Amino acid sequence: MQQLLSIFRAARLVGVSRGSLQKRIHDGELPTFEGMIKATDLLRLYPDTELGQDTEYERVQHIKATAYAKRVRERLMPNAEAMLARVNLLAEELAAGRLRLVHYQDVINRLLDRLTVMADNDHGHKAFRDLAAWLQTALTESIPGDEPTRQLLAHDTVLRVMSAHVTLQPSGHEYWLDGTDSLLEAGLRAGLALNYGCTNGNCGLCKARVVSGQVTKILNHDYVLSEAEKGRNYVLMCANTAATDVVIEALEAGGENDIPLQNLVAKVKGVDFPAPDMLLLRLQTSRVQRLRFLAGQSLTLTLAGGHSIDLPIASCPCDDRNLLFHIRRRVDNPVGERFFLLEKGDEVRLTGPHGNFLLDEDSHRTQIFLAHEMGFAPIKSLIEHSLSLDRAEAMHLYWAVDDARELYAHNLCRSWHDALENFHYRALIGEPTVAQIVADHPRLQDCDVYLAGPRHKVERDAAQLQSVGRPAGQLHMEIVD
């Protein structure tokens, strides 16, 4: 019997994104059976997979870590209790498999005996003799499956020991839990908008119910679960990790109204000047008061003197403590000029988030991102969030500027283009943007378009896109002046 793999697991085993694998399925290159993939079919499509070595998956993870400014985690191995639970589960499955094999062998032996008796009793009927002879020959043949297939299945077994697969209900979202991450940390890193507050076991906002599988506690917490909640398998996601593959019933934010208004203080972690008139401001919140936001949203930043400015967040919600903002120096904006004087350790008050320039997370269509000038900031947040979700069939970034010197993050965009097989980047310098997009994507109706930049350019491009058949529901716009 062929070994079947889920799309989610198969993509990780061969080191490609789920979106890329889904596209191969849609194009008829990879057959599925009730949503599952044969290991042999997977290797036929990806014959150069080097299991256990540097695959595209590792390169994707590396570029994600660089893009999100995550610190390198010191502990990548699951804790002893989680690993023991996973090994025990595999041992139980192995024992059950062996019992099934013994049972199948007994059935086959009895079938052979009956065929022999029927052949003798039916005057040596040739059909019974031939069937018995074929069965005897088949039992002596080598077990089907070449070496690459065996390696793939062995790699899958190792993956099950090192990582846990988490499924959320009712959304059906999935993610991997690696190392010593909590259920909450791994979910946020995967780009999911889980409900949470303090992240240290005090508020209880990340309370969720374990539907199936085993979890293990990794953090003592002050929040007290009632006996009724304990009886229904409720746990705090910030204080538990997955000991085995688990199904969790948990709340997720579905839009702007699901994220509470927050007011907190962050400190300047770093200031970078990629150009004399350009500031990349990096803020960090405290560990106990992080910012919940959705990719593409904005914040109000207030300095000690009371000067405020609204800015789009240019980082991913998956790294909720480290926030990035892009600020361009302008002679008509003296408030913005004060941000250029900030130094490491200075405090900035954050209020928000606000805005509904959000990713359509339920869509698997090709994503087109068009950033005009400083519109790159919210576009960058959407791109990194989409990379976390790992669902889009393909992603295309167009950054339109009047002067090449305005491409202050050109190297970052090039790194995405070089490292990710389904990501494409093109800088448009003084070129007609919509004409280029239409030329590159003749079936624009199969794409979601995210457009951000100055008002006059966004409104102009939106009108042109709609005139060529871009459905209004698949066009998302943000004004960044």
C-alpha cells in the first residue's frame, strides 16, 4: 500500500512552499487522493530532493529569519518530555503496524490453504492453482519502494520526532511547532492571529481547548483554570508545548475589529539611515506587554514632547516585540524630523493599531504587491506575513519610484527574489506600472492585488486596474502620503 502524505507535510519534506505545491496540483502535475499525495508521486516531481541536507525549506527559513529580525533561538530540540511522548506515539504506531502485518500474514496463509484445498477438490481446477502459484510468488518478491522513497519516509519519521503538527479549529489552520516553542509562539511565528495578551501566563487570553493529542506544560503561570475548564482540556497556549500532533480549539482574529486598541511604551532598539533622508526606526516592546496587530495596519507614535505621527508598521506580526517603521525626511513635516533625533533607549508611546489594509488569508490566488515610494512599508508587512502563512501560489512585488535612489530596501527585495522559488521582484523606475503588471499577468482576474502609496498614484492605478477587469473584491488599497 502506498504511503500517503498531506500537502502540508509533503511540502516540508521536499522543501517547497505549500503554495508552490498546490499550484503543481492545480496544474495537473501532481495527482492527489482525497487531498493526500503518494510519496512516489512526490519524488517523481521533485527527484533532486536532498533529504537531510540544505533544501529550499532551510533557505526559506533563513530568509524569513533575516527579514523578520528574529534572534537566533539557542534551543532547537524539543524538551525531553515532548520528545519522549512523540517517540512513544511512534512506538505505539509501529507496534500496531506489526500486529496488522502478522494478521495479514495469517490471512494470506489461510487463503493459500483454502486455495490448495479448492484446487484439489475441484478436480485440480487450473484457475485455483494459478492463483495460489501467483500468491506464493508475490510473497517472495522484494518489498516495493526504491531507496529515495524509503529515505523520504524515514525523514518523515524524524520530522515527527523533532516537530509537532498543530491544527486549529474551527479555522482549519495548520502550523509546525519546532524546538521548545510554546503553542502560542509557534502559532504567531506561522503568521496566525491567535488571541493572546501577556504571553507569560497571567491574563488567560490565550486559553484554548485541546481536542486531541497531548500537550506538556513548560511555564508555570498565575492564571487559575477552573476545575470545569481543566476537565474539558483547556490550557494556556503560552504555557504549553505540543508533546504530539495536536488539534486545538482556539480563538483567532479575523479582522480589524478583533484586535483591541492598545496603548503601550516601546524603546528605540536601533536607528538606520539607508539614505540621508531615510530613517529605519526599530522599536522593541517589553516582554510582558507586546503589541497585537495585523499585517498592513498602522500605529500612532508619540514622542516625550507630545509630538505624534501616524505610520504603517513595516514588520510582521509574527515578531510582535520588534517593530519597524520607515520615515522619510520632508521639509513640510517638522514632526517627522524629530524622529531623526531619536537614540537607542529612547521611549516612544504606541497607540493602535488601526487600518484595514489586510491580507486575504483565505485566498490561494497569486498575490501582486504594488508599492509606490513609501507605500513599501505596509507592503513589506503584508509580504512577510504571507511568507509566514506559506499559502500563496506565487508572489510578485513591483516597487515603483521616480529615482533609483528611492529603493532604500532594494537588497532585501532581491534577497527574497533569490531565495524563494515562488517570489518575484521587479523595480519600476519611472515606468507605467499598471501596463507592466497587465503585460506580466494577462489573467489578472486570477490574482489578488495590494496597492499602497501616495493618494494620487493609488487612485490612478486602481482606476486603471479596474478598467482592465480587476474585480473590486480582489483589489486592496492603502494611502501612504
